[in-house]
Amino acid sequence: MAIERIGILTSGGDCAGLNAVIRAVVHRAIQGYGWQVFGIHEGTRGFMKRPVACEELHLGIFTGNILRMGGTILGTTNEGDPFDFPMPDGTRQDRSEEIIEGYRQLGLDALIAVGGDGSLAILRRLAQQGGLNLVGIPKTIDNDVPFTENSIGYITAVNVATEALDRLQPTAMSHSRVMVLEVMGREAGHIALNSGIAGGADVILIPEIPYSLDKIRNKIEGVKREQGRNFFLVVVAEGVMTESGVPVTVTDADGHKRLGGIGHHLGRRIAEEIGAQTRVTVLGHTQRGGSPTPQDRLFASAFGVRAVDMVAEGKFDRMVAWSNRDCIDVPLADVVTQPHNVDPNGPVVRTARGLGICLGN
Ligand code: F6P
């Protein structure tokens, strides 16, 4: 099939490296194949508008700072499943056919979608329903997309969290405090575990491993006794529940409920039960913004180039992935089955345990 026009969209929560991947797709598609590239605005929402909300992407727009910029120049959304879309009057509608029609109106031959596992599952369903030629690119700070060692944005988020620990350690030491750092990641503990190791945490709590306050107490008292140290760094993933198994959530001003607040809960419990002075830092969306690390720029570039080559080869319904130092592609059907959480017996957990870090159990 002859390809002439392709679309690209970013979907789900933003992260660092999205602009780098857009840049890579445009470079490869125009320079390598002479295609036209259309950037769809705000994920699938752009396809619902009439005319479709999009812009043609030329090489000229990438002469500046875009490779280095956080966010996404196309906009994105992590709300509003098109199969069950919340309407202004409070009803819900299946708007999938509008999206498929939008793709047709633009005369696209293929669509490259940059998303996490949730977005890719929705896009795959749309592609199957409408016969769209879809290639997926994994992005999310949570790094829970399966079959790829890395998703775009994850390493940058780990950097932000590690830098926070670097800043918390001296103030913890000065005041002999327990500093609790809450990081994002939804139900996956990758950011917490990896930044916790890199930032020298004493305790790392992740959703994949149950914890008890007694174990945290043993750790803190043991270090005091054996090393004479009186300050501690605790990293907790937002998806960790209370000791009694209740998820902790916050409701934003717009009514949107999301994970968050376990850091404060834990800070209170450590103060009450262990008698330590605690302070809590919630990193929140700082983990998503900022300039992508060189590694995230590299993944973004490799994924973008490979995705365009896959379109040229007619390899659809697949996602690009990073595996064993190589850029490969895997079936989207496999990707959408289950998220890739931390393996409680895997090498990173073993490293943490080997260092004497308390994982709560
Ligand atoms: O999936 C990425 C992520 O940043 C999660 O780590 C976090 O729980 C969520 O998105 C926050 O979403 P929102 O942008 O809606 O606040």
C-alpha cells in the first residue's frame, strides 16, 4: 500500500520526551519517505472536532528548542474514554465512530500513537473497529508498559525523584528527621524503587510489596543503634495503600480523583508510632515536566524512527519497544493484556535488599 499521509498523536498523561518523539517521526517521515505528517491535537479529542483539530508538521518547526522541551506541542488528554465519553449534559456517549470518521476525513494512511498501556488499548480498539493502520510508541513516567524495558519519560521522572532525594538528605541530616518522599507511578513502583536506590533511601515502599510499620520501625531503630545515624529517607509510591489496605486518593478542584496522599498518611504514622519527627514532600507533576534526559531523547528518537519505518513496511497493530539494547516491535494485542509492574523477586528488588534497604516486609 502506498503511504502519503500519516498522523501522529500523543495520548494520556504527558511526560518528558514527547516532543523529541514527534520530531523524530517528522524527520524520518519527510526526509526518509517524502510523506506528509499531521499532528492531531489533544489525543483522540482532535479527531472528534470538525474540522479535525490538527496541524501539518514541517521540518521547519523543529529548528528551535523542541527536542529539549518538556510537554507535548500537540496537547494530550488522559480523560474521556471515547467509547464511554462524558458529555456536558452528564450523559455518556460512544464517540468512537466520530474518531474513525475524523481519520478518514484527513485522508490518513496510518496513525502513530504515543501512549501508555491504557491509551494504546483504546487506540487499538478504535483501529480494529475502523480498520485504521496503527503503530504504537510507549510513553509514561510509570514505566508499566509491558514488553519494553523503557517507556519515554520514565528515566527523566527517576532523575527528578533522585534529585529530590539528593536535596532532602542534607536537610534530613541537619534536623535529624525522617523525610518521606511521595512519588508517582500509579499501581507500579518503578519510579520509587529505582530513585530510592539511586538516592540512597533507607525505606522504599511500593504497591507490589506489602509493608508493616513494625518493619519500618525495626529499620530505623536498627540504623540508629548500629550506625548512630539519626536521619532517614523514605520513598513511597503513590499507589501504596494504608496498612489496612485502603488506597489513598486526592480529589482535584475539578472533581477528578487520583492517587495521592499516602506520603502524608505515612509521615503521620511514622511520627505517631515511631516517635520520629517527619516531613513530607509530594513530588507530583514535577516528575512529568522539564527537559528530557539524554536517554529519554535517545529512546524517543529510536522509537520515532522505527515507528515510521514500520509504517513503510506495512507492519501495523504493533508497538515499538526497547529490548536488549535494541529497538524492536511487538504485537499490540500482547501489550494491552496486563501492565508491567515491579517483579518482587526481580534484580532491582534484589539489589535494594542487598543494600539493606527496607522494602516494608
Ligand atoms: O500515568 C502517569 C501519571 O503521572 C501517574 O503517575 C499519576 O498517577 C497520574 O498520571 C496523574 O494524572 P493527572 O495528570 O490526571 O493528575
